[in-house]
Amino acid sequence: MSDGIKRQDSTNWRPATKLVRGGATRSAHGETSEGLFLTSGYCYDSARSAEARFKNEEPGFVYSRFGNPTVAMFEERMAQLEGAEAARAMATGMAAVNAALFCQLKAGDHVISARAVFGSCLYIVQDLLPRFGVTSTIVDGTDLAAWKAAVRPETKVFFLESPSNPTLDIVDIAGVAKIARDAGARLIVDNVFATPMLQHPLQLGAHIVMYSATKHIDGQGRVLGGVVLSDQKFVDELLTPYMRHTGPSMSAFNAWVLLKGLETLDLRVQRHCQNAQILAEFLEGRKGARRVVYPGLKSHPQHALAMRQMSHGGPLICLDIDGDKAATFRFLDALRTIDISNNLGDAKSLITHPATTTHQRLKPEERAVLGIGENTVRLSVGIEDVADLREDLERALAAI
């Protein structure tokens, strides 16, 4: 090819191989690690070549706001892993949510969103989109009849996350996808909690899947990133022009770090899930734990659906402490191994109090509908020795 980069043959690779090698390209130097191209612009052999690149008549890069070799490797690896025709990487997970919605909506359109989504996602749907003439209806994501009843002639997008943040509701993705398809709308699934290792929304009928790559894809709390995956037509005709002219570009350095994160994603997620299952079973029925929500537990109200859609219960646990806000803070402050942080998906175990952090902007009655109380905590289980995590939780529960 004219860009002089050697590409590997990924035909028939299995997921673990794609995580290590997918999308990798090598320059003439033959480097083993992916090249880090810290450049904003590119040069051309001739004026005619520059013209051809800008017209998309010649392969190659023109400006790193539009595309970059390192970022392109990350996009291709994610597309191979997800089984998507195309992917575009962005600066953050919320940039990915914003772009996936705004690139396809116009004044007069209507969006249906599950109620149980990340607080910033609700802000975009409920507060930001209406400023541009896009209306929305918020529904109980677990109720297929509610999705169907909310459809209007002008409905263009369905939006959900499953498992949800932070109460781990499970939405029937295939069921919602059918309703969206019958309505002539596209379904966007935020798959960040399940990760691409546990759940495949595109195979379940979703039209678009997005991730905050900041979470498990990086997995070590280093960089920000997001990615949107869909069919080639959506990416080429709607998403890419929106990105090109609004600039939510991922840096080459962040893309390089995320490529390194993907190499160990399978191994890390397996350990995350093993630890989470053990801790959820330990916490269930434990003195001081009023409610334990984990898709891998049979007590989860959508356990059967979760096990159909996901290959494991996932890396996160939602826990209600047996007490008020003060008791919950005593529990959090007593932890010595698990860190208090609003991030998730890290190799380190992290815990947060959603009512005062990620969902603090919601009114108390809105949080109550979502099942978020003053005693609710969200535990992102890491890959430490599970015995140390269990001891830490036991000590903190005793402090209540």
C-alpha cells in the first residue's frame, strides 16, 4: 500500500489472538510493539497526492484530528474483537456517547433511553439534546412493554446500558433491538460494564455499541478513551463527518496505552469475574450487608437473562449497607485495601458511593427510583488476591 506499512493477516484469528495482534501494523523498521506516531500532520509526495488524499481517492492520513496510524490500530483491533465492520476512537467514553447520539439526530427527532444509565448519559439525553430540539422518553429498561409503548413516529434512537450503572439491572438487548428495528430506529448499547469479553451486543441485534475505554480496556487507571463500533455505512456517513468537524479525537499516546491494555484484557477480566463471584457469595447474607446485587448470583432478579446474554456475572457488585449514610461512610472509611474512587475497571479494587459522586446530580426521588440509596455502594472488583479483599470487606462491615 502507498503508506508503506506492513499489515498482518488476521483471518480466522480467535479472540485472544486478536487482543494481542489485531489491527497491528509495522513500519519499515519491523518493530514488535505497535508504533507510537506522535504527529499532528503528514507530508505528501506531491500536490496531486495531497488532493487525492483529501478526496479519499488515495489511502493515507492527512491530519491526526481525522486519523492517526496508532489510533487506527486501536480502532481496527476493537472492530475485530467486537465483530463490527468499523470503529472510531474518541478522547473519552462520554465523547463516544455524545458522538454516537448527536451524529445521527436532528431537531424533531425522539430518543428512548433506559432510566438506569450513567448520570452523564442521562444529562445528555434529558438536558442537552432538548436544547437542540430532540425530545426524549425515559423508561424502565427491564420492561419491554415500556420500550414499545414509548415509540413515536419520530423515534430514531434507543439507548441503554446493561448491566446498568450502578445497580446492575439487566436489559434484554435482543428484545429491545427487535422493538427498535420494527420502529426503524437504531439501538445504542453502552457495554462498558460487561466488557467485550463477556457480552456482544451487535450479535444480539444492537446497531451500535460503545465503550469508555478508560475502564477495563485500559484496565490500569492510566488514560482516558472511548470507542464507537457499528456498520461501515453508519461510521462513514454519520459518525466520521461528525468527528472530523467537532474534534473529539483520541491522542496517539492514549491509543498506544489502550493497545497495551487490550493485550491482557482477557486474562484480567477472567480474574475480575472470579473474584467478583467469590466476593458476592461472601457478602450475600453477611451481617452488615442488607442487599447484594450481582448478575452471577441466583438471587439477582434477572439472573437467567444475564446468563443468556453474558458469559459471566461481570466485574462489579452493588451493595446496600445495613445502615444510614453515616454507617455507610464508616464502612468505606474502614477499608484498607480497597480504594475509594469513582473510577472502575481498574486492576485495583475500587469502591464508590453513587449518591454523593456519580449520581449526585439526581434528585433523591430520582435516585430512589433507580434503587440508589444513601447506603448504596458500587464495588469494582480488581485482580488482587481475593482473600485479601474478603478480609478487607469483613473488617469494614464490622466497623458499621
